[in-house]
Amino acid sequence: MTTFDLVYEAVRQIPRGKVSTYGEIAKLIGNPRLSRVVGYAMGAAPADVPCHRVVKKGGVLSDAFQPLGKDTHRMLLEMEGVPFLPDGHVDIQLCFWSGPLRHR
């Protein structure tokens, strides 16, 4: 399984109405230093990967979404009920997803 496959597997688990960050996804796949690679993977993601549910640290939206960058990113998240702060960032405290529960 490639690193991109691991990223896609993790991102597919983010529930509707929740978001995670590039850094959190990197941690979930086992290497917290791969947040930039997570971003590259999102840019090449297949259609079934909800890449709009991944945001930058602090809930910052991405300019990479087509066709309108942050406006498209925000619209996709708003359609799922993701809350936003007055500054335009996602309200991470209300909707952050840090991965599936793991049983020990």
C-alpha cells in the first residue's frame, strides 16, 4: 500500500460534518512529518475521497480547490453543516476529527 493509499484510507473515514488537518492525517498514517505529502495526496485524490474535509492547521481553508479556491472549499463544508468562525476559519473546536477510536 502506498503512502497516498494510506492517506486516502484515513480521509475516507472522516465523518460528514467533521474535519481533520493535514498534520492529523499524517499522524494517523504513522508519520507526523508527512503533512505536506498529505496535501499532495489531496491534490491527486480520487473522486470518492472527501478531501474537502481536510483543512490546514487552525481550520484554515485551502486555495487549491477548483474552481474558486477557498470559496469552493467553504461551500462544500457548509453543505455538510461544518461551523465557521467570523474570521472564515473552520471552528475546529466544534468539529475536529482525530481518527477512529482505537481499542487497546
